[in-house]
Amino acid sequence: MITFDLTTILALVLFVLGLRTHWWPRLLTLLLLSPALLYVLTVFGFDIRLQLSHWAGGLLQLAGFDVQVTGNVLIRGSGSGHPVAMSVDPACAGLHMTGVSVLAGAYWLMQYETRLRRRLNRVRIGLLAATIFGLTLVSNLLRILVLVLLGIGPDTWLHDLVGLVCIVGYTWLPAWWLISRAVRRFGREAHPGQTTQPGWAIALLILGIGIKWITGLPETVDRKQLEAVAGEWRSQGFTGATLPNQFMKLEKPGYLVYLKPVSNWWSAEHSPAVCWRGSGYVLQLIEESHWRGRPCYRAVLQKSDPGTQQPGGSALYTYWWFSNGREQTISQIAFRWKMLWGAPDYVLVNVTMDGSGRQIALNAPLSAAGE
């Protein structure tokens, strides 16, 4: 089912505007791919956030600033008596603006091609789209650097202003300039009455049918594989049962384990970041770690205040990874690639414990570098 987010709506508007031009196949492609873009950003969101955090911290350290990186958190002034931690939340990665920026580029390209009566080939259009995506990440990296250096917290007009200046100055304006230059220099003269080749329509039809077929396949859970993974925990004294949504909940004093099957290689997993937020918790200090010598993600959970939505109260500690009973990984690409080629189904394992399980020191007040 197509998700009508902002990117999809804007793609639909552009499609209507371009119906009477040669642009309609390109805009229909964007309309079909906008949910796919949302899916990719949802699946790889954690990896992008962690990478942006490491890049930002490395640049600040290279420039001589006192900054430490802990997962998605940058701690400024860690050597002083009053350190301040800034977390790179999903908005800081600029992912919600990526689709908007690509569509803005599509609009400018459509306008310039119409005005100058010249057309770019598909390869150059693809290169421009990739460039705009890269500019979006660069602008948001600069945004994070500015917010951390100036200590600007979320929910302030200055925070929003920095984000707007970065996306306009380092993504939209450069993209507009590149598109205008590309059309003038590389565009081929458009002949009156020139029509789109039928291959476009055929390719789009196949793409649409393929997306509909894949998303319509039933979500079947491999119960035998799920029980195999659960057996490892039962052997350690955990007890529990299967929930109505096919998840498995296992418990023992001080520990809570959720096993969430990933039924197909293309299925989006039920991220703990989303599930715990729905239960009224806030995830903080997300970082790569190890569970018994194997890779995992680790985060701090704190109950949010219903009135302010700010974290408060005692902390819980949560770890998660993907396992098929033989291998354990946190790489989305790795386990999906293996499932595509016939590996046993993977399960998202989420282990949560109270303060007695493992104590993680919070050395600085936490604020978000982007919301």
C-alpha cells in the first residue's frame, strides 16, 4: 500500500503538472519510488545516524574541539565540569527532507527543460538526483556541527533557523545552480511534437506490478526458526509465550526479551526505537556495542513525562540485534542479502534489563541536536 507522506503528495502534484509534457513518465517514476525511498530510510535510519555522528565528531576533533562521540551522541566539553551532550535524532540526519529536495530538483529541471527547450538524458538526470541526495547529507552534517558548537537545543526558533539556512544554502541553492548549468551545457535540443518512447510506459507498468506483487505477498512466520532462537533463551531460565502478533515474549527477573521474526528479506523489522516510543519511553545514547562478544546495538530507555514528553525517572538498558540461530549481526544489508539467497529466517532479538543488569553512566544532560 502506498504511504501518502509529504514526498508522495509532492510527487503526485508534480505528476499532475507534467501530464501534458514529456515529463510525465519521469514524475510517475518518482511517484512510484517515493514509498520505496521512505522504506529505505526507515530500514537504514540507524546506520545513517551513527555514521553522521562519527563524521561530525571526527571533524570537530580534527578542528581541535573537545568533543567525544558515544553512539549517536556528541558530548562537547567532556573535559570541563559542565559537559553538554547533543543526540543525533532522526530529524538531524535530514532524512525527512531528502525526498523533498529530490522533488524540488525535479521541478527545477522540468522548468529549465521547458524554458530552454532542451532535455537531459536519463544518465545525467540520475547523476543529478544522486548529487542532490549527497548535498542533503552534507547540509545536515554541517547543521549538526553548528548546533553542537553553539550548544543550540531543540524546540527553539534558532534551532529551526539553523536547519532552514543549511538546507537552503547547502542543498537547494547548489542544486538549482547545477541543474541550470547542466541543462544549458548538456541538454539536447527538444524537437516540437517529440513524444516519449513506449519503453518508458512498459518499464513503469512492470515496476508498478512488481511493487504491488511484492508488497501483497503474505507475511508468513517460520515458527520452527522462531522456536529455535527462543530455545537458546529458555535454556538460560527464560519463560514466556507467543503474542497475538506472532512476537515472542520471554522473561526472568530483571530481564525482558522480545523476539520479532523478519518474515521476508524485504520486510521492515519492528524497530525497538518505534516500539518502545509507543510504550512511552525515550531512547537515548544509541551506539554499537557487543553482547557476549557479538555485535549489537545498545541504548538507554527512560520513561517520558506525558506532559512535557521529556525523559525522566529510572533508566532501563536495551540491546538488539538480528539472529537466525547460527549468526548474529546488526547489518541490514548482510542479513537481508543472506535471506534473499536462502539463509534461515532472521529474528530481531531485543533484550531489556533494569539498572541491576548493567549500569551505564550518564555524565551529561542530554538534548537533541535535531528535532
